Amino acid sequence: MAKVLVCGAGGFIGGHLVAALQRRGADVRAVDIKPLAEWFQTCADAENLQMDLRDPGACLRAVEGCENVYNLAADMGGMGFIENHKALCMLSVLINTHLLLAARQHAVRRFFYASSACVYKADRQDQPDLPPLHEDDAYPAMPEDGYGWEKLFSERMCRHFQEDFGLQTRVARFHNVYGSHGAFDGGREKAPAAICRKVIQAKLSGDHSIEIWGDGQQTRSFTYIDDCLHGIGLFMGADTLPGPLNLGSAEKVSINQLVEIVESLAGIRLQRRYNTTAPRGVSGRCSDNSRIRSLFDWEPSTPLVRGMAATYAWIEAEIRAGRSVR
């Protein structure tokens, strides 16, 4: 396989993607703004570089000589981060804009952009039991403020670079990807990792209580990292795609149900304290997978219980070893 560029390689999904591409025989250039010591995963055989991709010159250097580009680079985290750092989230538009320009200049074959279910209209997510989100539900536009607007704008950039310049772009709308080798503390962690950490700490400390953000009734679908990687491979291997596609599980659960799963893994029951003033996100969000099934005869299917078991085991080992997020 020709050289490929993975942007955001020091992050959770990016680190897993570099490893997966290398297992397939790819020559990978891995780039992240963080120092290498702070990457969640590093692959010794990759070309690992610390670069600030908000800078157009850095993007030109990063893309040079690469056939395919995977852009997973963004300043983001869980709800506690994106609700309180809207400007920082919006500034990630610089990364995708400069990478698209560099990809066009260097005649890149295909360009992958990691978007988010946060692009969907707020009024399609204001109740826990609304129907799953279909790709067409992003318009008329009313995405999540800050992070969602940046993702939706960058999606349009990808579309128009393909229409106007012939750059083949692929856009995936991720739905709550989780797994090992990611943030579980420090403020950027997402719900599955945060709940695992809280349950493990309650178990180890003997304080059998847990704080839950919101009322626990909000619903989500959570996508295991292996399914996410498989979907990225399908999208990049397709000759054509009909615009952005959902890449998420259709297994919808409430946050209370997610806590119950983790409690079962830990073998304990906790007293719940609901913090209704904390960031809670939308009331309901789940992936409609009709389009991805029709195109690939596939959809993310790892059961939440199985994926959470692997995630819980990794986080517990990290906490018992005294390690925190890098």
C-alpha cells in the first residue's frame, strides 16, 4: 500500500487507525499536535510527527507524498469539554480547510473526514424516544453549537472540494465511539469511559455512589472502536459514496442503562446522584443505519455489553496501575 497520512494520530480513534492500517501493510505518516509522549498509542514502524495542522505550511508538509489522507484531528472531548469550549472546537475548521487545500495541491487520491452526529438538528434530538437520525436529518441546519457547526461546515467543504476540484472525499458521522486506549479522566473523556472510571473508583474506594450528569434518561447509541475502523475501511474503499454517512451503532440505551451495564461488570450496585446542572447533551440520539446497510450490507454490530467489557477491563488496569490520561 502507498503512504497514507493519519491526522490526529495521537488521539483515541487515530491511534487505533494507525495500528489497523499498519496491520494491512500501509506505510503510515502519523501526525498530532501533542508531544509523542502524550499520544495514546504510537506505532514504532510509522513516521510519527508532532505538527500543528492549523498551520497551512504544516499541512503541506504533512500531505506531501501521501496517496490517502485521514483527517481525525480536532480539539474536542466529551460534553463537559465541547459545551464549555465552543471557540476552540470551531477553530478546528482551520485544520480541515488547510488539509483540503494541501490534498488538492498534492493530488491526493482520497480524503477521509471524521464528522460527528453533533451535526444533526437539535429538534430531532430533544426527546429520549425519537426515531433514529437519518443522514437527511442534518438539514435545515440546526447543529450543536460550536462543535456541531464546525463539523457541518467542514462536511460542506469536503463536498465542494469534490464537486469543484475532483478531490474524492469520504465523510463519516461518528456516533459516540468508545474502546480502550482513550481518555478516561482529565475532562475530555466521553460517557462510556467516564462511567467506567467512576464505577471503578467507587469500587476501589468503598464509596458506593456515582454522580450522573443529567437525569440519566437521555439516550445514545455507542459504537465500538473495531466497528468504527471497519466502517472507515469500507468508506475509503468505495468507488463512490452518496455524501456523509452515519457510522454508528443502532443499539440505543439510556445513560441509566449504561451505568447498569458497568455496574454489572464491576459486580456492585451504586447509589446514584443526578447532577442536573452539569452538561448533559441532547435528550436522545441514535444512528439510522438504513443507508450504510444498503450500500455495504453491513452495519456496526458489536453488542454494547461486549464492547464495554473490553473497555472496562482496560480502564481498570490503567487505574490500578496508577496511570491517568496523557
